[in-house]
Amino acid sequence: MTWGLMIVLVLLVLFIFALLTLGEGLLKVAASQNGVEAGDYSVLPNSFSSLFGRAKNKPKYLPEGVEVKHLKRGFDINLAGAADSKAGAHSLRVSNYSIKPTDIIGMSPIPKVLFEVGAQIKAGSPLFFDKKRPEIIYAAPISGELIEVRRGENRLISELIILADQGDVQYHKYAELPNPSTATREEIVNFLLGSGAWPFIRQRPFDLVADPTDTPKAIFVTTFDSAPLAPNLNLAVEGKEAAFRKGLEVLAKLSGSKVHLGLSARTEPAAAYINAGTVEGVETHWFDGPHPAGNVGIQIHHIDPVLPGSTVWYTDVHGVILIGTLFNEGIFDSERVVVLSGAEFSKPRYVKVHQGANLEQVLSDLPADFKEELVWTKDAESVKKVQKPTQVRTIRIISGDVLTGSQVERNSNLKFYDDQITAVREGNYYEILGWLVPQTGHPTLSRTFVGGFYNDLEYTADTNSNGEKRAFVMTGEYESVLPMDIYPQHVFRAIMCNDIEKLEGLGLLELSEEDVALCEFVCTSKQPLQKMLREGLDLLRNS
């Protein structure tokens, strides 16, 4: 075969590949415009199993006759540093805890603190309340001494710090507990408000703490998290099955219709989740698909979407258990299972700590920022001539996952709703012509990188964004990773134009930051989409 013929064949293959890629894109755009799941249509089969008609075996844990919602759009980012859930979670004693009012969306800048510095408090004691909504109490997560009330600009209260008791946790106990079976809805609401458990119930739209004067059309709970390195929530309910069930009974009394429980069809859920459908007023739903299938917003969209003028409430597994423990034992127990994940941990693992635990003690085995030696031989014939340039390798600590979490310092505390701490390497470096060099070092949907063809590869995460903010252009990338029947790019364009009339009609009310986090990850224009979305939600809420 001559070189000329080989070149012609290569060009022919590239031309065919380009045509197929273009056809694939046009087919998916057409499917999306007609309101159907674009992932169901393809020019080529997605796998050899689909080519030869081989169906996957049904998992044994799926009940007979159950309907599984298969979500095709999304993307799983496979990162190194996952914790082994089979090792279980061990309790960790931490001496310093804090609650940050700034973690609560819509909170007044200066809430009313109910204790003076130096006061001895019990876990569950009313700690402060929002002056905008004084009926909602925020409780102390631990017993001990209130040692500091930190303030920011304009006297804003940024943090309340508690020095925990050295012995066992002392709980504020409630002698009289409402019985969910016989108590009225008003009695249950008032008890939750005064106990400090109400802030764990939030609402869509806007992700605010739920308005106790409203009755939602439904309440949602997701029992799995599909984000990168996310915790296995089966551990959270282990040993607390009775509290979880009781919490669902309480939520069923609050809902205007149903409590919808989202379960994963990809991995076996805990028995407490599978059997939750036997609780009166609770309905289970199975989801299969890549991230963000575990997001409660995605599940709301596919079960009972948020419509203009309507409200839905939601909470997480920890919130359900906290409410159930309150009604079973009469105590406010904020202990939760937290995963320490990321390749920078010498041993990623699960721990049990109370809400607002100090990270410096939780991260005791995480190395400080250190210097890494890059060694190479200058002369291949002589091992003596070696240069050792040194660079500083910095670790970023994130409260939450790598897509939606917040950067925190080592001496800070776990944020109000978080159950994950992620440690990744700072991406303080540049790649010369990185997008032109074939490589597998980046998790990506783009086929311009070799890694785009091997999504199952495990990557070591860093914070390099691989580019800078650019012109905001229409690409169709957002729709490929957001399994919702809305046009996210149009939503963001309306936000940028402050077009309030269009925002509601385009579906902004259904979205939260975590729902568009993958859109931000794949964004060619490197736009801060989560920040933009919050600005749009605030604009609509205050209009």
C-alpha cells in the first residue's frame, strides 16, 4: 500500500467520523426540541450490548414490577480518593463546633442570639432565630460553652462557636412528644419550629428554609448522592432505621399529598429505604442514570415538578433521621455520617460527627501544604548529574463535593447541611497547548481529548479550570448533562439581561446551584453558572 493511498484512507475515515458526529449532534438537538430524551436516539449504538441486543440483568434488589426512571443525560466524574463504605463509620470526638447563619439562604444578617458568651448550653437548646421569621428556631448542635460570637462587616454575625463538653453530650430533652398518628398538623409544625428541627426542611423554589404557613404539594427525599466522591447514604441510616421511618411518618403529616422517596437503581439501597414505601403517605421512586440523577431537583422534575405558584419541600436523609429521633427520643441529635474523600487523604474514610464540627481536628491526618520534588536525570550516562527543582503543592479543602462545595480553611467548620469533605490538589499550573496534546489526564465529555473516549478512567482531581472566562456562546453542552426539559442556556441569557418576565417561564424556579453544576463543568465559555443562577433566583424572589 502506497503512502498516498494510506493518506486517502485516513482522510476518508476522518470525514466519515465527522459526518457521524455532526449527525449525532443534529439528531440529539431535534430530539430535545421535540421534548423527548435525547439519549434515547443515536446514529451509532452506544455499546456492543445494545448492538447485539443484550439486555442487562435486572438487579435482585429491585422489587417485582417496579418502574425505573432511566436518565440518559448527565456525566459521572470518576475521581480517585473514594472512601470504602464497607469499612463503616467510626465516631470522632471533636472539641470545637460552630453554626454559621451565613450558610442559610435568606437569613437576616444579624439574627437574634439567645445566649451570652460564656453560657453553658445543651444540645438542642434554642441558640438563635432569624429576625425575619422569629418562629423558626436554630438549635445548638452540641452541649458545651458558647465561647465566641464572630462578627463580620456591619456587625454581621458570621459564626457562633461552641466549646464542646469533654464527657457525654448533654441533651435538652422534651418531656411531651406529639404522636404523629394523632397530633394535628399544626401541633407537629409548632413542635418542629421550637425544637430547631424545622431548618432541615427546605423548599423549592429558591432553596429557602420552608415557610411553615404554607402547605406544599409534595415533600421529597433523596436517598442517594451521585456527585463525585459523594457519601454512601446507606451508612447514614445504619442502626437508625426506626428513626428514619418515624421521620417519614412525620413528614407525611406535613405534606399536601405524598412524600416522594428517591432510590438508586444502580447500587443496592439500604433495606430501610426499600421498605419505606410501606409507610402511609410515602411513595418510592427508582432512578438509574449518571450524575445528577441523585439531585433532589432532578427527581422533583421527573415526579412532580415545581410550577409557577406552587411549592414543594425537601430534606435529606440526615434531616429525616434527626426529625425521627426527635419524635422517638425527645432529643435534638445532629450527629451525621461524613465522608472524607479525595486523593490527598492518606486514608479516605467515613466518620460520625455532629453538625458544624471543626475541620482541623477531623482532618488530622491530612498533610499540610508541602513541597514536592520533581527529579530527572540531566545526562543519561551519569546518574550523578541530577537536578531537583522544587514546587509547592497546595491542598484545597472543600466542604461538600468538587462541583458544588465551598472552599474552607483548615481551622473552619463543617457547613450547616454538608456531609462531605473533599481534599484536592490546587491546580496552580499551566499546560502549554494542553488542548492540542492527546492525553487522558482530564475527565471530559469532549472528544478533543482522548479521555473523552474513556469515561471509566479514574482521575486525580485538581482545581485547574483548564481555561479562562470567554465569550458566552451557544454550544448545546448544557442540555447534554442536564436531564430536565428546559433550555438552560436561555435561562442564563435571561439572567444576564435581568429579564424577569422570561425567567419564570423558562424554568428558573425548578433549578438550584447543584442542578447546573455539571453545566458549569462542561462549559466551554467558563461561565460561573452557579453564581449566575443564584443571582437570578434572588432577582426573581425579590421582584
